Amino acid sequence: MSLTTNQDSRKLAGQLIMIRFPGTVLSQEQADFIRDSGIRGVCLFRGNMTDAQQLTKLTTDLRAAMGSESLIGIDQEGGAVVRSLWVPAPPAAMGLGAANDTDLSRRTGAAVARAVKALGFNWNFAPVLDLNNNPDNPVIAERSFGADPYRASELALAWMEGSEAEGVACCVKHFPGHGDTSVDSHRDLPTVDKPLAELDRFEFAPFRAAAPHAPAVMTAHIVYPQIDPDNPATMSRPILHGILRTQWNYQGVIITDGMDMHAIAGHYGVGPAAVRALVAGADMVMALGTTETQNETLDAIAAAIDDGTLPIEDVQAKLARLSALARRYPCQAHEYTRDTADRAVMAEGWRRSLTALGDVQRPAAGSKVRLVARQDVVSDGVSEAGVPAAVVADSLRRLYPDVELVTFADADSFDWSALPQDGRFTFLASTSRLRYGAHPRANWKPDLHLALWNPYQALDIDAPALMTYGFARPALDAINAWLSGDIEATGRCPVPGF
């Protein structure tokens, strides 16, 4: 190919990035930016969505702006990490791990795909293949299918098979493994300093199993010093090209995690980091920042194409893989006809994932109960939301009309001993991802702990617990079914310590 002009290089660069933008409609300015820059990939978040009618129009407008080989992505993992809230709510990966049924996992993946495909998406950034064996992991936890490499791989691949059967591309993440970290890469740059043999046996195992099947792989913003001490995996040629492409012969698309995350933007700068990721072997960069940082990314990639840092032959190979992905998973918004049936699948998953820890007891019918929960609705930056205490209280009121709600602003200063000793059965509902500190660990004594998000919180409080691995409505329904005696908590937490 002859040397490109800068304008041509910028349009090539545009095909190698995925953007986000604010708002629920595609403005003319945004559409012009997409067309003028040659962008073919957009990831939508909850702030882009209000209802099915609005969202289907938005994805239709995006497809008109990006063309027939557009890639419209979403993080619809399940549990706390879902973007579209009105479609059937999938259980978290760890909930499916607790249920331990590959058929249920496959049916769940298919149901998720049917809903997002009807809304106009053709790419779902799921399932998570990280093996969570670190109780202090601040960002993975219930997003993982478990800690056993073999079983987690089976469940994740079954979920992926379900999605594939419905025509939605999966993207397994976060290669080569984010489970054994105690730092959130949204906030800083984690390190996993394990020998290669241990990484190969543990972290790598699910990704190696998925490599022949996964349409796409998302990289982790983590440094693995035993492989590449100088670069996080997202920018590491020994990891992306050496292991994934060469050793494992992976033929699908490699996409980075969000390059606006502090692990990257705060250490390397978005433009230089994007070039380094593409040189390392990524096919597409998630440029999820502002229009300003997206332009910075486009300019840096275009300059790298012009000066040969990104050889045109490599660019063409990346574009071919992205085009093949888009052609294999064409999608247009259409009527969703399986809502009722898919809600039944999801409800089954939430019920079968319900896990008991300790000697759990049900309050008698008609008991006066107390619910203690956080005042605020907490987001961890990935989930975008939590569950309000009042919603949990209203759910319990379906069984117990007299529910006293007590909320706290700060767990480390809340005085549990100040609660009245009035014979009420006291529930604690944990509605954030954060682990508890020393004060609540030593002093809080609920009759039953409802661990509605991070299952490791059940280990923090010295009380019987029910773990749901998520806080969606069907999780609360599953708790009520257990409280009513309609079901038992048959799930088994698939990580060490329980």
C-alpha cells in the first residue's frame, strides 16, 4: 500500500478504537465525529439508556453513522454489572458457580444475548474468566465463576456457548487474569507477581481453554513481572503477541479494557498507551474518555501509522479481524419476544445460587423485624449502582408487615449496641462491595446477614448469612422464597474460605 495521507491515517485509526459518549440521543455533532473519524465501535453505559424504545433508536442511529460493520458493545455480565435494567436480570457469574450447573449457565448466556441483541447490540463484554481466589479483590469477587480453573472454565464456556447460539459475540476478560489482585485497575496499576508456571496453571487456564472459541479477548491493566516487568498486559507484546497470538494461536479480536482507567491514563497517557497497546498486539483500543482524549488517541495512532511505528500490514490484519467479527455478528434492533421465558431462566439462577453460611434461621411468620443497611446507594465504578435500603425493606414487608429500617452512614462508627433490645429479628443487608473494617467485625451481631453483593462480606460479620451474589429484584425474591420456606439455600460458594 502507498503511504497514506494524515486524513486517511486518522480514518484508519478511527476503525481501531471504541468510544463512549454522554447522553441518550446521538447528536449531529457526535454523528459527524463518528463519520469523520471512521469510528466503527461504541460501548454504551447506563447513562445512555432510559428504556427499550429510546435505546433501540440510539443503536439504530449509531449503526447508520458507523456503517454495516459497526460494533456496538455493552457490559451485560450479570449480578451487579448490568447496563440495561429493564430486561431480565441475570445472576452473577459466582452465583452460577454456586449453582454449579453448566446447562443453567448456557441457558443464562443465551437469555442475556437474546435481550441485548433485540436492543441492537452485537458485542457483550462477558463472560469474566478471572479466577477469584483473593478475598480482598476490590473489583472482581462475584463477577468470577469461582476459583477452580477447570470448573470455572466449564461454566464460563457454557455461558459463552449460549450467547454464541443467539448471535451475540462474547468477549472474555480480563486476560491474563484479574482475580488475584487487591488493587482496582480503575484506580491504580495492580501487579500479580507470580512465577510463570503458577500463572500457567491457574490464571491462564480459563483463557487457554477459551482461546479456540472466544470471538474476542479483553486485556487486563495489570503488570505480570515474571513475564514482562516493564508493561501491563494491555501494552505487553510478550503477553498479547507472545502468549495469546503465538503460543495459543488465538485468531480472534483482542481489545483493551478502558484506557481512561487510572492504571493506564494516570501512568502512561492515553495517546502513547493506545499506540503501545496496538503495537503489543491489541486490535482495538477502548478510548472511553472524553472527546478530547479520543481525539488525542486518534492523533497518536494516526501518527504511528504514518511513521511506521504501526506497520500498515499490521493495521490491515487488525482491520480484517474486526471486520470478520462484525460480519459474523450482524445485528439490528428488533422486537424482544422472550421476556417472560427469559425471566423464568434468570429467576431459576438466582434461586439456585442462594447460599447459606452458618446456622441460618427464618423468623417466624408475622414476626416484627428490623433491617440495618447503608444509607447511600453505592457504586463501585463498574456496577454503576447499588440497591437502596428502602427497596430491601419493602421486599421484606411482603412477608413481614412490621419492618423497622435503620440506616447508617459509616459502618466504622455505627453503634450496633444502641439498637433497641426489643425482641425484633434483626437483618443486616450488605449493599456495597466494600469489605467491613475492624469495628463492625467485632461488634455487629445481626440474627441474619443478607450479603447482597460481595460474598466475602459474609466472612466479615460473625452471624449466619445468606449470599445472593447480587442485589437485583430476583435476588430479593429468592430471599423471600427462602424466608417463606418455599426453597432451600442449595448454592455452594465456589471460592476458598466458605
